[in-house]
Amino acid sequence: LPQIRAQATSEYVPDTKFYKVEAILRPWRIPMVSAALLKMGIRGVTVSDVRGFGAQGGAAERHAGSEFSEDKFVTKVKMEIVVSKDQVDTVVDLIIKEARTGEIGDGKIFVLPVSDIIRVRTGQRGEEAERMSGGRQDMSKHGNV
Ligand code: ATP
Ligand code: GLN
């Protein structure tokens, strides 16, 4: 498959420190995506089982997932990853690389501005709350990017 690149985050409006990358993907591709995310130091991810329809129009998944549905909804997984602005492009590129088959039903990615992050345990906000142990800062300390 030819490579597909994300657009530059410098063009995002509104401009903010954090964004949520929300991806609706084929369930059987999730292990590949999450393994790649973990490898780049992403530690905070939320997934939900969802059902939807797009161009795939309710056609049954040929792989895993619901083989038939009474309505027109296809089983998908929604993956939500809140990251710093400078991580958005990498995360989007990685999702495309790991989730894409080139067939209808590969899914869609939404990028949303996030106004603030609050860590419930500590009350930290913003950058302090966004930073994860084992994340980018810890990885750079150990010299892996
Ligand atoms: P603590 O340091 O108190 O453990 P934490 O920041 O590691 O806090 P958790 O309390 O472990 O956060 O996170 C709870 C849930 O929040 C996670 O299971 C995940 O679903 C979600 N989550 C955390 N960070 C993110 C993120 N950056 N993007 C998406 N989901 C996240
Ligand atoms: N930006 C955070 C870090 O590098 C990671 C965010 C996340 O795991 N979603 O520590």
C-alpha cells in the first residue's frame, strides 16, 4: 500500500496545546495499533466498542466482528488518545499505517482540540496531567527518541 501522510498540525484551528485523536477502526486491527502506540511511548488510551455506518453501509466484516447485523450498523472500535500537539501527526500516521487495508471500512480519524486535562488523583492540570510515566519524557531520558 502507498504511504499516506497526515497534514501538518501547524494549520489546526483552534490552536491548542492538546488534541484528542479519535479513531473509529476495524476491531481486529486494534492490537496492531495499540502495540505501535505503546512502542512510541503512548500510555494513555481509551477504547470503546461501538457500532456505526459509513461508506461500508452496513456490509458485514469479512474478517472478525459481527458477521451479520439486523440493522445496518457494523461493529467498530473507537480509540481515543489525548496527546500534546507535537505528537498528533506521529499518532495519526501510525494509526493509518497499522489500521489501513485499502478496503472500504478502514475507518476514520477525527482530531479535536482539548482545552484542559485534569489528573483526578493529584489535581494536576495541563502539561503535568498530560505527561505519562513511561511516556515521551521517560523514553528520551533513556535515549530512545
Ligand atoms: P494516575 O497517575 O493517577 O494513575 P493516569 O494519568 O495514569 O493517572 P489513569 O487514572 O490511569 O490515568 O487513567 C484512567 C483512564 O483514563 C485510562 O484507563 C484511560 O482510559 C484514560 N486515559 C488516561 N490518559 C489518557 C489519554 N491521554 N488519552 C486517552 N485516554 C486516557
Ligand atoms: N504526551 C504524553 C507523554 O509523552 C503521552 C500521552 C498519552 O500517552 N496519551 O508522556
